[in-house]
Amino acid sequence: MTLDTLPALDRRTALVSAFTAPKGFGDQTLRERRADAIELLGGIPDPAVLPARELAEATARVLSQPGLPALQYSRTEGIPALREWIAAREGVPVSRIVVTNGGFHGLALAIQTTVERGDLVAVDNPIFPLFLRGLELSAGRTLPVRVGAHGIDIEELSGLLKGGARPAALYTVPDFHNPTQGSLPLEGRRELVRLAEHYGFVVFADNPYRELRFSGRAPKEEPFNHSERVIHINTFTKTLGPGLRLGWLVLPESLTPDIVALRSRQDSHSSTFVQAVVAELLTQDPGLFDRTLDRARATYASRARTLAEAIDREAPGAFDVEVPGGGLFLWPRLRDASVDADRLAADASAEGVEYQRGAFFPSGPGTDAARHLRLAFGDTSQDQLTEAAARLGRALQRQRA
Ligand SMILES: Cc1ncc(COP(=O)(O)O)c(C=O)c1O
């Protein structure tokens, strides 16, 4: 019996169980761990740098507005006050902004409007694996492209395109890449846009870490906001909190109607209430967002340094560790080829520190991700990070003994 001839309920069960489980974010996040385990697992912002008091005040103001517009339906594209704030920050017309329920939702919308069943999609290698989950629904095929210290490898991509590859879309994280931490420089961004326009694919530029830059300069312009071939995806997750489930798309004019049409057949719009609170927060005190970011950047910069220094101290010579210029992760590489990275993760867990193995992230062969560890430092105190490094050092000793 094929899927088509199954009764409806069985068909649904068969489809859901056909999803390959779980692509990344599976084993470490689910397995048993010590009660005192230090978790360096997710890119989670520190609660202390989120503007909780200001959100509470904004909520009270929103709920005292006559007629309670925040508790009513609103437009599919998002409420005007929030779209206007985002458009001004992105430097694009309001008509190109659609508010989403966070970055992953933005990715899902981008995939669903662009990728047909069986289409080829060029992707980061290694990759943020949730993208692959989203792509699974559209049965897209992947074309891995190496990601390095300067983001996605434009030369490799160019070679693949010249060789005849014809992707419908390309997925990349351009700033403080998850997991490798590289950023694509301005010239690389321009070239990527040129390639997309020449070969006719759509770039999904997924940019949740852009605002968390703590060293170096941002590109002086953003080519991703000025092409008919780019969907620029962003979120308030890393800056105001993932629980808000609020993000946005900067869309080419030509794609906005498709995304709005799709959305109006799904959830209609993001929560009016959450949008209204965040718009109130951002517009009532125009400096608040940047002050919030400054606090966050200072915290993450010193955590990144503390963790990198502690690893050098506790496991001298064992890793190549670079302090990234932003974001929420360290991506140290094991130098000694005789160290078994899987066993190290298991020993680290026994010592009481949990992290994502680099082996979770590859989207194809040809990367050394399996020799890396992804260590998230966003929501862990300096003391705990120092202790985590000591535990990692002890885990390493187990193999060296
Ligand atoms: C690269 C990347 N894209 C998208 C997301 C998802 O963001 P959101 O929580 O807003 O859905 C994350 C979150 O960790 C991420 O790292």
C-alpha cells in the first residue's frame, strides 16, 4: 500500500514518523545528565540582560490604551508601529517588512514560498541543523557549501554553479555563524548577491546574531537588504528573549504578496499583543534597544574571553580556541587527532558539563566539524564557565591517562 492509498489518519501518522529524528539538538539535549551539570548547550540569552522591567511597564501602558487594540486581530504583515521601527533600522521601505513568530518561523515561510519538492538548496556546511528540519517538509535536496572563518565559501559556491549546479535557494548565517562563528565580509556578501542574481536562486540570509557584535566593525552597508534575490531573516530572540517568539523578514517587493498570502492561510498574523508590547518598548524610549544591546555585548564579550582563557588554562595545548567577534558560542577545535571527540563528550557529561558536539552540524562531507565542540556561554555565569572548563579539562585527562 502506498502513502496515497492509506486512510487519512494513517497517512498523517506515516508522514510524521517518516521525519528523520532528530537532526542535531537531539541527543545532548535529551540524555540523562548529572543534577549539577553545567549546560553549554543552546544559544540562550542571559535573563539579566533582557529588559524585563521595561517590558512590564510597556505591557501596562499597552493594556491601558482605550479600546484595547492590542487584544484585537491585526494585519498579516504585522502592526504598523513595529514594522516602521524595523524598516527604519534595516533601511528599507515598510512595505518590505513582514513580522514573524521568530527566526525559525521566518525560515519556514522562506522555504515554503521558494522551494518546490525535490529542489536543490545550497546550504552551509556545517549547518544550523534546524534549517534541515524545515527543509524536510518541502523535501528539498541539499548542496553543502563549506563555511570557514569568513563565512560561506563563495569560491566553492561559484565553482559549483559554474559546474552546472542549479539551486533554487541558498541558506547561510552571515554573521557569527552558528556553529563556526565566521562572518561573511562585505565583498563576499556582494558576490553572493551577484551570484544569486546571475543564476536565479534566492538567498536565505539568517541573521539572529548580527546585533551581538562585541568586536570588529559591521559591514558599512548591507547588500542583503538591496536585492530582489534575498530574504533577510531576523529575530528578537537573542536580543529581547526567545519566549516572545517575535522576528521579521526583509523581503524583496516581489515576494511580499506570496508570503502574506501563505501566512493568511496559516496563523493570520503574529500575536498583536506581543507586537504591541515590543513596539511600545522600542518606540517609547528610542535609545532602549541599543542600551540593551550594549549591556548584552559587554556580558557576552567577557564570558567568551573567560571561557576561552579557562580552556587554555585547564587543557593547555588541547584546543585551538578563538574568541569570536560576537554571538553566543565558542567553537574550539581538538588539536590532538588521537582524542576521540565522541568519547570526550561522554566523559565531559560524566564530569558534569554538557555541550553540542560539532559532529551534529555537518550538512555533508568535507568539514572538520566533528573535531570541534560548540560551547554556548550566553546564559552561564563567569564562575560556572570557569568550572565548566575545569570539568572539560578533567574529561580530557580521562583519555590521556
Ligand atoms: C542560526 C539560527 N537561526 C535561527 C534561530 C531560531 O531563532 P528563533 O528562536 O527566533 O526561532 C536560531 C536560534 O538559535 C539560530 O541559531
